[in-house]
Amino acid sequence: MRYLFPILANRTVVWILFIVNLIGTIYGYIWYKPQFDVTPTKFLPFVPDSPTASLFFTIVLFAFLIKKNWPFIEALAIVTLFKYGVWAVVMNILTLKFTGYLPWQGYMLIISHGSMAIEGILYSPFYRIKLKHIVVAAIWTLHNDIIDYVFMQFPKYGALDVYAREIGYFTFWLSILSLGLAYYFSVRKNSLKLTMWHNR
């Protein structure tokens, strides 16, 4: 793994990832437009799960480019990238299983969201997250689960909507796993710490 760190810290690589994630974030918000149109205004900040996760990471990358660490955003990024990255992969695989068909956009989502889950963890040695930052990320993430599965604002996946309760249960424990991984990779005593702008 260590041979990857100089590559991840390379400014050109960070710029490329910044642009890719920015484009993906914009596309993600566009993808959610049909759901925005039927969502009460008070729930709008909590509906676009994946694009908001990639927005957090885009902000983290921007901070790296200006030689800064913004740990609250870093905590939100690592937790939500893994959570919603894995969530979308699982939902698309389940859609294929239950319907026998997945459009090309579904395969694109599997690849892009799988990459989201991985990139957030790969950059964890460069974060400066403390326990208080994880607590804030936990409040945001678990509150989002309540909005999604108590107030039924979760992303609609057609054939899977009838399993909303089961998906909600899975999502809650995925949130717990994501928070645990964020702690493991970024906060625990022996977690690896690297400085972005000293690795050129």
C-alpha cells in the first residue's frame, strides 16, 4: 500500500480527482432532479446522498490543493463516501438479481460508487480527523438515515421499494460500519498519518 501514497499525494493526481469528483457531483445532483421535484423543501438537503458525499470529498481535495486540512469535512467525506458508495453498489446488484436486468447506467453507478468507497479510505492517512469530528459525522449520517427511512425520502430503486424496511435496516448498520472504518483508519492511536504537501 505504501507505494501508492506518493501517487495519491501527487498534485496532478489530486487535481484530476478533484475535477472528476466535481463533475460526478454535478451529474449526481442532476440525476436526483426527479426526486427533488416531489420532495418537501425541508428534506432537500438530505435527499441527494451520493452527490453530497462526493461534494464533501471534492471540498477535501480542494483543501489539499491549497495545503489545508478541514477535518470536519474529511470526517463527513470518509464516512459518507464509503456508506453511499457501498449502498449504491449493493442496490444495483440487488436490482439485477430481482429483475434480471440492469441498464448501462446501473453498471456505471456500480463502478463509480465502488470507486467512491475506495478513494475515501485511500486518502485517510492524509486526514487530520479526531473523535469530535467523527461524532459530527455520526450525527449527520444517522440523522440522514432517519430522514430517509422514517420520513421515506430514500433514493427510489423501483423494484426494491417494497423492501424499504429491510433496506433501512441494512443502511443503518452500514452507517455504523462506515463510522467504525473512519475511526479505524483516521482516529485510532496507531493509524497511519502522512502530510499531503510533503509527499511530492
